Amino acid sequence: MKTIVIGAGKIGYSIAQTLSQENHRVVVIDIDEERLETVDENLDVKVVLGNGANAKDLLAAGVEEVDLLIAMTNNDELNMVSCFIAKSYGAKMTIARVSDPDYADIDQSVRQQALGIDLIVNPEKVTAHTIGRLVSFPEAHSVEYFADGKVQMLELTLPEDAPVVGKFLRDLRFPKQALIVSIHRNGQMLIPRGDDQLLPGDIIFVLSETVHMRDVIMYMIKRRKKIENTTVLGGGYVGLYLAERLQQRKIRVKILEPDIKRCKELNEKLSDVLVINGDGTDLQLLEEENIGSMDVFIAASDDDKLNLLACILAKHLGCKKTIAQIRRSDYVTLIEKVGIDRAVSPRQLMISAVMQFIRRGELLSLTLLDSNRARIIEMMVSEKSRVANKALKDMNFPHDALIGAFVRNAKVIVPNGSDKILPGDRVIVFALPDAVQKAEDYIIR
């Protein structure tokens, strides 16, 4: 597939890198010569110095024969115009990064027919949606949904007093169907087998039918936390979208925002949300606002360093859980070391959204996990598939991949070795990076 990526910023770079690694022919366009030099030196792609909304520059990049154009600059209007021009010259598909809700919420038919945009990805809305999930399950490091929400996967750390610590996987007796699809231990991601033992501090990925996940959590760690009070640092689009989501769940929200003009705008948009004009790293302000009593503190400003520092201060004051939006990937590794509970990366979320769109069809979704150390793939089984009508125990499935669940006629099945997969089943696979392509080929081809 030939792809043009407009914008060599962090998100554009990461998407170009991912596509290049999967053998796409990629052209990157940017007006910043220094950024393009970085792309050219590190990625196996072609670069074009120019404006992605300029027809001449798009033609120089080969837009007339391109399969996909992805516009990922920070300028909504430029991204939308780029897609419009690309479609008029023959680009088969276009994706635009759009943050402004006035643009992002355009009706799908209008977006496709009038603007030539096949997919609009709103990074702030995607980020707020992900953080909202984490607030709903405060025990979890990450929360993912599959099969139209019927299947859920949580990432949990096992405390020393967890009832399942010391048990072998083959001896677990979940109250409802569930499966541990991976264990992260000592910096390594493992695909577990029945003779693996759960240890204190293990980070586990557990898959279950969504309606039963709370029972599964109780069985594994005997704890459920109720969330009532939250504070959000940053009143930008992420903070706004997040406050709206939390309000819908009857969770009390307080927003800290340093810009007085933005505070006034938020007050007009949000009812029953306390908006405070102040610096999120002002220790006296945090103490006055009782941040230590919060169930969750979420740092969602555009400044990674500010988010890290604010979360550290909130944790120091006694806040139960802290979540930081982190844009720079090199900061993500600092999170556990400094005591912050969770980092959310808009870049990783954007890559997942784009890759899911590109690989739709028999491959229904692709989710990157744990800084891309593993992936969850959701696929449709066809008549020609090698797994069709076979029991799991009879498959020569890739070693570093695991079939965690499948959905048949709206029923979720967490399988054992004797279960058969039938044509039409939606199969959910957990795989380490080296096994992703093998697992896809095994099921789809």
C-alpha cells in the first residue's frame, strides 16, 4: 500500500514508522526541513519538503496513485483541506486529525461526500475516552473493549495479599468465564501456560465478558474502589471532554486551569463542575483544594513535565490514584519509577485508531498494549481460514500468541482446548510483536 503522511511531528512520525515497518511505501510531507531530516535519517520512507494542502506538493509526493493519505499536523483546517485535495486527485482513502469539536463532529455522510474525509480522528476525544475508562476501573492500569463492547480486558497489578497469588493458572477457578492472556514480570511480557504461577507484583492482562468483569476482579484481588471525587489539571479539549464524561457518571469533577479566559469558557460549557483558576504545581493551592482527598487526580495539560510534577505532588498529598497524559514516549518509562499510577499516550492511541481503520475487513481491530510490547487483534474467521472448524488443541498456533476469546451469535466464549472455532466467529487474539503477523496469517489466510 502506498501512503502519504502529512506532518512529521510526533504522531506523524510514529504512524510513518509503524507503516514502514509493515512494508508500506510511505511518503512524508512537512514544511519543517529539520523534522524531515530526522525522518529521512531514521525511517525507510521518502520525504517531500512542502505544504500538505498545496496541490503541487501533493502531486510531487504521488497523490494521484496513493492508496491512503493521513493528515496529522496540528492544524485542523490544513488536515481537512489536504484530504479534500487528495481525494479530488484520486487518493482512495483519507484520514484527518481534527481536534476542534465544531469540525470533529461533522456528520459522516457530509464528511465523506463533501470533504472527502473517510475518517476523522480526534486525539483529545480518544484520550479523554481512554482516561474515562481508567476512572471507571480504578484498580486497572488499562481498560480495553472488543467485540462491540461485549469483551473486556483489564491490566492489573497483583498485590501481595491477592487471593490468587501463589496459585498456578491451571488451578484458578474464576466465578465467570475469564482468561489471563499475559503476565508482565521483571520487564518481560509472557504468554502464560497452565503451569505458570502468579507472583506478587505481577502485572496481568485478564480477558472476560464485560458484564462479568467486576466479579472477576473481586475473585483476583478482593477489592473494589468507588470513585466519587476527581480533579483534572488542564481545561483544554481533553479536560473538557473528560469532565463531560465523568459528569454523566455522577462523579464530582474539579478543574484546575491557569488561563482565566479559558476558565470562563469552561464555566459556560460545564454545569456542576468547579473550575479553579490556578497553577497545578502550586503546592499551597493543591493543599487548599484538598487534592489529597481525591479518588483520582488527572493531569491532562499539554505540558508533559507539568503533568508529571503535578501527579507527583498529588500523590505526595495522599491522592489515591494519579493519571498523567504523556506525549513524549521517553517520559513514559519514568512513570512507575516516580510513583504515578498510569500514563496515557495520545500518540499510541492515535496509532491504534489509524491502524484499525487501515486494516479493517477480516481484521476488525488492532490495539497496542504496554508501549507496544503486545497487541490485541480482533479478527473474523472465514470459511477458508486454517482455524475454521478446528479445536484449539489441534491448532499449531504461534507460540507467542494466544486465542483469548471468541464471539459467536452475540455469545462470548472464553475457550478451552476442546472448543472449536467456526466460520463467522469473531476471534480475539493476544500476541507479542514478533507473533502478530503469524497469528494474523494463521487466522485470516
